Amino acid sequence: MRKRILVTGGAGFVGSHLCRRLLNEGNDVICLDNFFTGSKKNIIDLLPHPYFELIRHDVQEPLLLEIDEIYNLACPASPPHYQFDPVATTRTSVLGAINMLDIARKCKAKILQASTSEVYGDPEVHPQPESYRGSVSTTGIRACYDEGKRCAETLFFDYYRQYGVKIKVIRIFNTYGPYMNPNDGRVVSNFIMQAINNHDITIYGEGTQTRSFQYVDDLVEGMIRLMNSDDSFTGPVNIGNPGEFTMLELAQKVIDLTGSSSRLIFMPLPQDDPLQRQPDISLAKKELNWEPTIALEEGLKKTIAYFKSLSHE
């Protein structure tokens, strides 16, 4: 049966991939975006589709729609974007969660919250299981995003307990792939753009801090499996690639794959930047039969090809 599905932040990097996948599965998809970081370019090929609708709207403001499922992805996710207007970032996470949960409650719809590994802060437990409560600064420059997402999780579970709303909470670890904004300030896009243009590659700190990188198709698969899981399984559940790489290893891989002549330069580490980030995905394996399938090199090749295509437009 064709489901009517709302994707907030649907013109963003992850949202556009999710909209495409949901349409391909035969659903009626409503993409909602205020285009603060999303782009019409990401979804322009979907606009003629008979079962695709686009609404320009900010989730900070209420709206009413008849919906079967909601994927709540609306929020700037890279540090330069969410720190540009930190008050708006917190409002997007908190008011956006309330407004989407109110729609879910009225429509008896199922709703998925795109939470983040940032709820773990600079972790003292490695790798991070869902039971770990985090080491987060409430006053730092990243708190607007970290604490906004933590509060959104609280709201989801309170609506679940108080009103019986069917919720799903996914904690997303570093994700990359086509349709990323080349200027979003994230490490993969930074390294690729610098390498393509043979500019110096900027490493913060000594480059020994680690991240786990998952390709966007693996994330979308995890999201859909979580949404389709039994109502009794709410999450939160980590979705990420447990393969861990230092910034130096990532930079070298990008240089090799692009054939770049870029050199590495070192800059001071930003405030509250976590030194380690790696998901424990035991719960996702057990409950969703999910694990990532796309290796870093394969995903980087596809992402590099996408960024190169942008430079020829």
C-alpha cells in the first residue's frame, strides 16, 4: 500500500537520498525544507515525479498535514552551519521536534528522529554503545547542536510515554556521499575539495583524532529498516560504520584517489572537537539485521566523482 511520507530537511544531503529511495519504493513523498542548508539542485530531478511534493517551510513553525510516516531530518548538521545561528539551531531541534511530534500525534503517524553521535560529546567510552550517556558541554560552541538533539530525544520519549506516539530514534555517525554541500565544512567534503583543487589539506590538531565514516546509502538503508521495525523497538539505535580512521589516514586516501599534489598543513584543534568517535552497532545488527556494506574507498570514489562533476557545471 502506498504510504504518504513526510521528510523534513528533504532537500538536504541525507534527505534527498531518502526521498529518492522512498519514491523508488512506491510511496507518496512530501519533502519539506526551508533551504537554509538544503538545495533545490539536490531534488530537481524529483520535481516532475507525480508522487513527489515540495513544501518550503521552517519546522520551527507549526503546520498540519495528513501523513502516515515522518522522517524528521531538519537541522543544519555541520559545525559552520549550525554555529552560524546557534539560537536558530536549538530552536530547529526543539521546536521542530515538538511540531513534528504534534503532527504524528494528530495523524497517529509513525515518526523517526534523526539524532546524532554528537549526543555522546567527547566520549569517555569507546566505542560508544546506546547506553552511554555522553560527555557533553552545555555551554560550548557546539552545544546548540549537541544539546538541541539531546532535548529532541527527550521530547520523543516523553511523547511516546505520555501520548503513545509511535517513535523511532536513530543516532547517526559521520556520513558522506554525493549531494553533500562542498562548502559545508565537514572533513570529507573539505579534504576532497582541497585535493581536487590541489590546495593544502587542512588537518586540525595532530591528525590522530579518529572518525568512522559511513556511505549515505548504508545510512538510508538503516533508517528505512528502523522505520519498518516493530513498534515496540523505539531505539535509540546507532547507525554508523565501525571502521575507524585517523584524519591523517583519510587525508592520504583522498590524495591517492584524486591524484592530488596537495600538501598537509596543521592547524589548532577547534573547541570541544571530539578526539574519538566510533559506533557500537551491536543493537542495529541484532534488531535491524543491519550493518554497513560500502567500504570507505568505494564510497570516496563515488563522492569524488560527484564533486568533480560540480566543478564542470
